[in-house]
Amino acid sequence: MAAERSLSLVRQGPRAEDKRGARAEVDRARASVRRANLRLADTKVRAPFPGTVMQKLVVEGTNVTGGSPQGTTLCVFADISVLRALVDVPEGDLPRVRAGQDARVFVRAHPARAFAGRVTNVFPFVDARSRNGKVEIEVPNATADLVPGMFVKVEIDPTIQASKPSGSGTGRI
């Protein structure tokens, strides 16, 4: 008896209210997909400061979720409008180098050009093996002719009377 009733219901097919409910669910799902596609089309990733993309960690079309507390790193940006060169200066020249002194920075990529810089820090130690001290030079880079990682040669102009630069060194931007 129960089997006959079940067979009869199967032969009748779905009820009208079941069909309406299923259609309404499909319509809601389609509307949800349309909203998601609109949000996706409006999605733009912007850095919190002007800068240069130094490294892309994802490619267009990659599915990214924001569930992590740290977020998902898409790109590495850097502001390279001002760079810092960390250079080694021989310990004999180190006493004549002071923060605020002008410096000239040279790179192989632009052999005929000297980039103006300024000493921002003379670190208070000398490496025991190389007998060099570390000096930091800040170099304006508005035209982006310098890029991080370049090897540099630096001449530091003295603020005291001397016929030669008070120090010179090599290092990296």
C-alpha cells in the first residue's frame, strides 16, 4: 500500500509548490552571482602610498581570499623617490665623515653622472675583519634612475678644509 502510494507520487512528478520553491532558489543564486560579478568588476587594489611595484606575488585571475589576519600579500611596493645607500668607508677616513655632509653617488648604469646625496648616519662601529665603518647616504631619486640593489661608489665632500674628499666608499643602494 505504501509502495503504491510512493509510485503514484513519483508518476505525478514534482508538486507545483516544490517547482516554485526550486525556481525561487535558482533566481536567488543567479542574483547572488550577478552581485558578486559586479563587486569583482569594481575591485581595484591600491597601495597606501605612491610607489613602484617591486615584486608581484600573484597573477591576474588568481583567487585570493581575505580570511587571514595578516591578509594576503599580492605585491610588494616601495617608495623609491628617496633611496639610502649603505656604504663601507675605510676607518682612516671615518673620523672626517659627519651626518649632514654632501656626497656624490656613482653607479655603473650611469657612468657619466654623479647623483647628489647627503650623509644621514655614520654608524659608531668598525668591522673587525674589513676595518671599514658603515655610512648611510640618502639619495633623492625623483626620476627613478637608481634602483634598489645597485652597487655604488660614493665620494663624501668635506665640511672641513681639505683638498680631497673626506671619505669614499663602496656599497649598495
